[in-house]
Amino acid sequence: MLTHNLIIPLLTVSIGVLVHGDVEFVHHNNTMLASVLQKVHNRCPDISRLYTLSETSVSGVPLYVLEFSDVPGKHQLMEPEMKYIGNMHGNEVLGRELLLHLANYLCNAYLAGDKEIIKLIHNTRIHILPSMNPDGWQTATDNGGDDYLIGRNNANDVDLNRDFPDLDRLVFSGARDNNHLMKNAKLDYTLQPETEAVIKMIMDSPFVVSANLHGGDLVANYPYDESNGNSETGYSSSPDDATFRSLALTYAGNHPRMSNVNTPGCESNENQFAKQGGITNGAAWYSVPGGMQDFNYLGSNDFEITIELGCEKYPPTESLKQEWEDNKKSLIEFIWTAHMGIKGVIRNSATGVGIHGAVIHVRNVTRTGKYTRRDQDIDHDVTSARGGDYWRLIPPGEYQIIVQAKGFEPQAKLVSVSEPSHETAPILDFELQPLAEETELQPLGEDTGVPAEEDFYQDLQTQQNIEDMMYYNNYADKMEEFNPNPDYYSTI
């Protein structure tokens, strides 16, 4: 991979400004943001990598990502990957600042010998994108940062959280498959460059869990974000509703105010979200077509939630230190959810080689009584990554895990999942026996389709017919590239 070695100027700390480690509690402009990330990487070069996404913002600002791992720049077999994305709406700025402080904290705690942080970084690949919409941030800041809408959209005046392919509509229209639905997406518009860059990031990395940081209320929001029907609101549950509720509760429950019923609501003294544990189903609040949260779930293996960090979209500088203290534990605990459920490697029993693109289906068989069990298919499958490794986030219970791959005998195993802790997920490996004659995969559950090999990747057609942009999914059997130019990611 070609690299761009950039020298980002390191800014000095102002006297009289609150500082966390080496990062000030101020609103960092786009140049300062890059400088902070460079400084953190320079202090922790052995466990971090600073890179930019394939596209810049409309105005040409790079989209910087800081990765933490004990082997930065490389996926390790069975090590889950997670991501945080902030500042998708340019005038919702707190997430941007929290992610800068999170990066600084991870580096400093690691260097200080914090055993929990060392363990977390050695067992998780963490990607932090503080600002998806730097142009919107600039517009909001230039206009005083006190308007509810100015700066929300990107420089083309597009809401990035309505710009992703609307995969929910495919599900609600009765799509045969329940996962990796990009192959069925038909776009009649041009993706914004920020959206395009994040889609490539999502499809190129085997993310397990992620969170998108917003502002305007105080609640952890989970899929589906889009309502099923004509109503603008109404609970729209995904097949993994229990898992998503658990993820949302992890963030909300570790925040001192989000789940506290004594915390006033943003529009009244009564806080309905806090009464629900600080969480809400997205569509039950309001419907979001074309959102990033649901795209992650329906387009890849990634389980994403949206965190609304507070009533003020552009909070005053003097509140930033307390906001960091309030969110620090939630941010760390949420990273640990990447180890929730089970993981393993699916191999060819004859050769020991990992199988790409194997389909992992889950059936809930948890006991409901002394002689009774549930028998419920979770109609959302995940697929194995390049090395045959997989991760499946599921809440505590008893499950039948069924694995299929084209050209192999299917295999099923039972597993009991315990309450998550600061440990890596239990390992459940599979060795599939090759078939004498290759046969088509069979559906694994009611209305649960198994994608054909050629369906794991597909050209993304847009109004401009981007002919050379092939969306390669890490879980595919064939290693197609997004772009003939191998340097669609730039390391700095």
C-alpha cells in the first residue's frame, strides 16, 4: 500500500486552559484535530496508526482515523474490530471532542501500565474517526455554533445521516436475504464523498460493533432507525433487538445522567428516555431513512448504535471537562462489547484452511422451564472474514449455531453464552467437511436466505455510474478491490 507521510504541525498548549493529559478542553478546529491525533500517535507509535479515509470532505479536508491495536495496521485472526464515528452532523460537536480525549486516554493509560486498557488494546482493534463532517463543523463554528440547523449538513447541504443506501426498505419489502444487502441496493443519486468514504471503510473491515456520536438529546438509540410503514414513529424491531438493547444499555447504564430518572429531559422536566433506561428504539422516536446505523447492520456484520450525547449540540467550552468525565466509562465499556457473544474460526476439515464467506445462523434455544426451551431463529446471519474467523454478538442464553458454506456439509453446535465481562468471547470453532459434489446452500430458517458466492460483492451503481468502484466485502470469497488504485486508504 502506498503511503502519504504527512507532517502535521504540533500545537502548543495555551496557559490557563483545562488540559486532559496532552489535550486541551477546548473546541479543536480541523487543523488542531489533526495535530492532536498526530501527537497521540507519536506518543504511542507501537499501538496506533493514523490514516485517512479514501475520500476527503467536499471542501478537501481529510477524514482522519486513529487506530489502536497491539499490531496496528493489520487484522489479527479472531480479534474483533470496532469503530467510533463522531461529528456526522457538523453542528453536533461533543462527540468530536470526546473521541479526541478517548484517543489521548487510551494512549496515556497504556503507557502508564493500566492493565485493563492494555488488555483491551491487545485484544481489540479500535478505529476512531472524530469528525465525519469537518466542513459542517466549520460552518457551524463560523456562525457562532448556536443554531440548531446551521452546519448540520455537509458543504453540499446534504444530511449525511440520510445519504446511505436505504437497506431498510429492502427488508420491509420482503427481501429474501437478511444480511449484506448492498448487493441489492439500487441508487438513483450520487453519494456524498464523506458517505462514500465511510461505506468503503465499513465494507473493507470486519467490524463487529460501532457507535455513531450525535447531539441534541441524551439517549442511546438502537435499530431499526426507520419505521416499517407509513407512520413517522413506531417501534421497529430488528431480529437482534435483544442484543441491540443490551448494547444501548451498556452505554446508557455507565453514564451518570443518561439513565438517571432525575435528569430533566431536553424539552420538559420529565425524562421519558431515562424511564426506559436511557435507551430508545430509533423508529419509536422518529424515522430515519438512509441512516448510517441501519446501513451498518444490514450491509455488513457490524452492529451499530447511535449515541445522543446531550441537549446542547455545541456545548460551551467550560462544560467539556465534565462531559468527558461523564462519558469516559461508557466509551470504554462499549468497546468491551466487541467481545460479547461468541467467536471462532471456520475451517476446511481436509486442509485446515479458513473458509471465507461462510454463513453463521443462530437459533435461540434458551430454557424457558424445566422441560421447555425456546425455538426461535434469529433471522440475521453473519459471515466469516478472510481468514475464516467470525464473531456473533448475542446476549446470555443457550443457542444452536448453524454454519454453512458453499461446497461443504453444514454443521451445527450448541453453546451457552454467559454474561459479558472484561474477557474475550468464548471460542466456538467449526471444521466443515467438503462435499463430494458441490451443491447449492439451503435456507437456514424461515425466510432466511443464504447468499450465493457471487452476491457477496457487487458494483455500486450511482447516477454517475462509478464503474471502477467495486465494493469489496471482507467476507467475500474473492478478493476484489474497491478501486484499481490500491492507495484508497492513506497511512500517515
